[in-house]
Amino acid sequence: MADIPGGWGRRLVIGAPYLWLTLFFLVPFILVLKISFSEPIMAQPPYGPLWEIDANGQTEVKATTDNFAFLVEDPFYKDAYFKALKTAFFSTLMALLIGYPMAYGIARASATWRNTMLMLVVLPFWTSFLIRVYSWKVLLQGNGPVNGLLMYFGFIDEPMQILYTDFAIYLGIVYSYLPFMVLPLYAALERLDLALNEAAADLGAPPWRVFASITLPLSLPGIIAGCGLVFIPAVGEFVIPEMLGGPDAAMIGRVLWNEFFANRDWPVASAVAVAMLVFLVVPIMLFQRYEARAEGR
């Protein structure tokens, strides 16, 4: 890159991510946004144009906001958004409570064990996501191993209804996305200077105070990154609620699938997708702006 004149090498390196985001995020989003303001029609594709030119050469605007108004008026979509946000929030919280001790233990382990533990964390990624979720369906069914073990040890007298419940959805999401929580936390905890903890202990601070005053605040970037990596995909999750949840597990990802492929109502489905993206992107942008102000940038 250094032999390319005019600093083009640097421009190419910097521009490659922007080009990628433009092609695979901005352009598809503009297309979905366009469809969300269209009217549904019985045709292929199943949506009308945003404007038409009549015989007199006049442009007739056919864009409509009825699809977004329909989302607000119909309680089904509001319940689906609320359920998706609630499920993602509690799944992220459980992943944090499980992943933080795991990441802390890996960061404080010896170099040999650290590499082995990290490999075990990423090991599930070597298997297809669909197969891993389906394996939980086998484990949690009425005659599956989980109910068999509970009855064998006398905890229950008859099989429990574990599959097709909210608990199964939480279990599937936490299991599937736990590595996304552990790895950023490990990266933050591994960089901590242990001398700070030792100095606090020498000054008489108990272990819980050392953790609350030093370890936890310094690992906050890893917590934020891990929570974002778990929360964002969990909001739009489709496979896990479809396979492990019951008929009433109407999370927003499942609603999107039904609107696109079952109802073939692409404008409403696009409005659902745009609204979900706004729910996710706007808070992130506000948080980044707050962080920039706090750092004086």
C-alpha cells in the first residue's frame, strides 16, 4: 500500500469498511424502507410503486404511512415488540451473570489453561447453529434426557413441560450467544492491571470492595460490548423461538417471517423491520454520543 501514490493505499484501507456497510447494510435498508411506504397489492412483487406518472405527465405520489400506523394500532405487533425486548433483556442479563465469572476465571488462569478454556468457549461455533438448537429440542422434550434425569433422581414424578415454554427460549438464547458475552469480557479483564487490586487490598479493602471499585468499573467496556453482541441478535431471533418456543412465542423475528412468507404482506413486514432497527440503532447512537461528550471529544 505504501507504493501507491497520493495516499490511495490509506484511503482504500479506510474506505473498504464503508464500502462493505454501504453495499450490505445501507442499500438493503433503503430498499426495505422504500417497501415500508408502499401499498400491498396482489402481484409480483407484492407491493406498489411509491409514485406513478399519469397520462398527463403528472406525478402521483402513492407513498403511504398506513403500514406504520397499523403497527401502532394493532396490539399484536406491540406485544411482539415488547416480548422480543423483554426476552432479549433477560437473556442478556442471564448471559452476563453466567459469562462474567467464566471470563474472570479464564483471565486469571495460567497461560496453558487459558488457551484451553478459550477453545472450549468457541468450540460450539464449530457446529451448525441449527443443529445446536435442535439438540436442545431433543434434550428438553417430554421423554428426553433432562426429564429422564430429573425423574431418576426423584426431583419429579412425571415429565415436566420444558419444551415450548419461555424457559426453553431463554435457555436456547443464553446457550447460543454466551460466547459473544464471554469473549469481550475476557478481553477487558485480561488487560486489567492486577497491581491496582493488590494496592487496594494492601490498603485494607475487602475483596468485594476491590471488585466493586476497581475490577467492575474497568471491565465496563467489555460488559457494554458483550451486552450489545447478545442483545441485538436476540431481539430479532427467529430460529430459537420457532423451535423451542410454543405457539404463543410471537417474538418479532417470527412475526417478520410470517408477514413475509405466510401473509406475503411485504410492506407491513418492512415496516416491522424498520421499526425494529430504529429501536436498536437510536439508543446505540445516543449512547455513543453521550460517551463522546463524556470523553471530551
